Amino acid sequence: MNVRVFYHDRCFDGACSASIFTRFHRERIGTAKTFDYVGLAHQAGGVFNNVEYSEGENAIVDFKYSNAPEVTWWFDHHQSAFLSDADRAQYEAGQKDGTETMRKYFDPNYTSCTGLIAHVAHRDFGFDTAPLLELLHWADIVDGAKYESAQAAVEMKEPAMKLTLVIESAPDSLFGQKLIPLLTEMPLQKVLDQDFVQEALGPQLEKHHASIEMIRERSKLERGTITFDITDQPTEGYSKFIPYYLMPEANYVVGLSKSSFRVKISVGTNPWTKLMPADLVNIAAICERYGGGGHARVGAISFAPDKEEDARKAAAVIAEELKKSPL
Ligand SMILES: [Mn+2]
């Protein structure tokens, strides 16, 4: 019997969840001969449309609830786990009549889905989580963005941080197939030392260091707010912690960047700011004024690629507003 594990693609917690589920199933359920892995991503037009289920069992971890009868296991911790009210009702009915209580688990209080699976597997199935403490520790730190400092987040000294970088930029689906089983078989440093991981890591580290230098060159700090404009160097992404790493005394950042499909204003609050929470500006409210959105501490606004000047003007207005906020 094959177990197909569907997991949140390009996500450290997603890969760790798939790995811990596999080890738990092998040790405590024991009915599977083989496991294979399929990454799922959020996309327009339905997330489960082209999914091919295994004839054996199918598990979904760290990703949305599916109402398909083929799905025999589900674990998630995302607030937005249900695609519809009907799905939520189906899940809740299954919990009540006892048909699904042993197989479908949802708890948004968990920082990582890896942590949720470990807890349930130990409590309900006697799974031994003692050998997995390193993995559980880092899944919570990465998925909860609970880095101890901007330095820890940007310098990536810990193996988990470098693994996160390669997982988030996974070259192809084969990469996950190879990587996932290893995450619960050996220490993270040993996973990182594998040749195929090192090969994928090299170019990503180079890109990361290039964006640090680019943002260093362009950043200006004035009255607690960093501004930078890298629209002339199109990029598909950079670590949002870089500005705070370069200028730790800043409270806010307003960055302007460009990718193939948009010009983006990124507005953020330094997670390690010394300001009191009550004194912080609500970033979502600012972004919403320009048709963007986000959370209280971080948000973004997207403009069409030909609206670069509008984006630049809006970024300047937002930066002025943040510079006038309490220091
Ligand atoms: Mn997660």
C-alpha cells in the first residue's frame, strides 16, 4: 500500500510536517509499503483541481481541508484552513459522529503544523517524539518567524535557516521527494551536508548575499524609517529582515521593488523595535488606503508594472507619514 503525502510546498514547516507524518505512520500505523510526496500551492482557480490521489491512503499536512473521500488523514494549523463553510461543516460533523476523529486534526493554536502532528501522534498513537526535538524546535521558530534577532534571520548560521532557504526555492518536485524523508532520519546539519542540498543551496546563498548588498547600497534611514528603491534591479524576492539587519535602530521600512508582474511597496515594522506596541503605526490601515493590505505590523501594495511612478509617489507619502510617527 502506498501513502501519498500532500504538503504545503516551498515551506519549511510543510516539508517537516510531511516528514514527521511519514515517520509516525511507519512506526505506529505500519500499513504502508511506500510513501510519495506531492507539494500543494495556493493558486487561483482552486487548489485541489488537478490533484491525483493514491489508490492507498492520502494525507494532507500543513494545507487546506479537502472534502474528497480519498483523503484519509489531515493536519492543519492555518486560520484559513477551510475553503468553504460546507467544508467546515463536513469536518465538524465527522468530529462529532466519531468517524473522522482519529484522522483529521485542526488546531490554529499551534505555531507549526509539525508541532501539531507530533502532539497528536504522541497523545493518540504513542509515537515517540524524543528523537525529533531539534526539528520541532526549528519548525516553530521558522513558521512563527520567532527569530531571536535580525542577525540570526539574515546570517542564516543555523542549518535550519539554510534549509528554509533551499526549501522555499526548491528547484523541482524531485527535490522534495528526496529531502522530506531525510528530515526525520538525521540531524539537520547532516541533511544540509547532502550533495544535492549543497548544490541547490549555492546559487540561493549567492542571490541572498547580492540582495543584502543591493539593499545596503540603497537604504536611507531618517527619523526611524528606512527607505529603499531597487526597481531598477528586478527581483523575485528578498528576505524582509535584511533592512533591520543593516539598520537595527530603525522602526519601519518602506521598500520599492519590481518583479516580472508588478511593482511592489513593502511596508514593515521592525520585529525587534524598542517602541511599545501601543505606539506603533497600523501598517494594514496605511496599505489599504492604496488598495493594498496586510497585518498590523507588515503590509504591501502592488501596482501594475507600468505604474511605477504612482508607486514611487505613494511610497514617498507613506515614508513621510511614518517619519512623523512617535519615536
Ligand atoms: Mn505551517
